[in-house]
Amino acid sequence: MQAENTKDTNHLYAFVEEKADQVTNWLYRKIKKGPLGHGHFSMIVGNSCSGKSLVLIKLQELLKESGGIEKPYVFCQPLVDRNDLITGVIRSRNNKRMEAVSFDTKEKIEQIFHDHDIVVVDEIQLTPHDLQSFFLKELHLFLDRGGLFIAAGLDYNSLGGEFIFSALLKSRSHKIHRLYSLCNMCGKPADRFDQRLINGIPANINMPDFVGPTDSITYEPRCSDCLIVKK
Ligand SMILES: [Zn+2]
């Protein structure tokens, strides 16, 4: 958790929470309405601090509270070695957290889709490359069986481009829920990009697409006008 983002959370929180509630309620109604006879795939996208994980945490709270969901459900995330992610835990920017199943093998992905009617995945853009094709195949079989799939994650990277797996999944989804935060520079709504900073200075385009935050590498939401991609 980065200090500057924690500081901003109170300022951002009212509209982020409000929008998160709207999306959560939409998804909850969708789950309660089933079975539909055909699958549904919702994708939640937006940059950091926009409330993506918050939606999932709120949804799990609703499902637990209601007690009326007979369908087996699971919340999960790809298992990756990053110090900003905790294995088995989904965490929001305002430090709410919930338990989640981690996957890092094809066997685990198959088990997740076979054992549940509702599958929810956070940080979908971090799905390892060598699992993506298998994941997609299992997802389509799951949707054909009438499953309900919800994925949340970043769709744009800090270099001004897109995360390829998120872009592909958006094209296959039935509904996209776009969340937003505010640009750290000008205060305008910002729904795509995060600026990568190294000791406070915009990072160079030649850095890898995937780099987790550290003490020196930080990310902050920015609008497309204020995003700096140094060549
Ligand atoms: Zn801006």
C-alpha cells in the first residue's frame, strides 16, 4: 500500500464507493436472477484507486449476508510473486480485504471452473502468459454450461498501451463496467492510466510492462493528458 494513495483515499472515497455500490448491486441482481440458461461474463475495468477490488469485496459480503445463494461461488486471483499482492487475499485501496483462491496451474484453473457456477477473478491482467490460452478455453466451456464469470483488472498499462489479456477478455465479455478515479495532476476523472514513477520521476517506455510497486516505484492515477510516457 503506497502512502500517497492511502492519503488520497479519503478524498476519492465518496464517489468511488458510490459507483462501487452501483456495480456491486448490478452484479448481485444478475446472480440472484439466474439461471438464465446461458452464461454471463462481466468485466470490471479502471485504473488504480477506482474501486475494482472494492466491488468484489462488497459482492462477497452481499453473497455471504444473503445466505440465499445456493450456487457454489469462488473468488480468486492469479498467483504471482509481487510484494504488493498477498497470496490468498484480495485487498482494496481502503484496506478492506477478503480471502481468495490463488491459481498458478492449468489443473487449478480447470478445478475452479468445474467446481463452481460463479467464478470471480481479480487482477486478471496478471494471469501468466502460459496459462492464458487454457484459461480462455475453460472460460468458454464454463460460459457454455451457463456459468457466471466476473473479471476485474487493469486494461491499460502505465506506458499508454493495453494489457493484452484484458483487451482480449473485454472483446469476449457481455458487459463492461468501467470505473474511474481522479487524475493526481489535474483532478479530472481518469479511467484508464496510471503513471509509473521512479523516485517521483516518470518512468521510461523501455521498462517492462509488468512491474509491481516498490519503495522507489510507485503508481498514481492520471488522465490521458497528464500521462507522461518518456521515450
Ligand atoms: Zn490530468
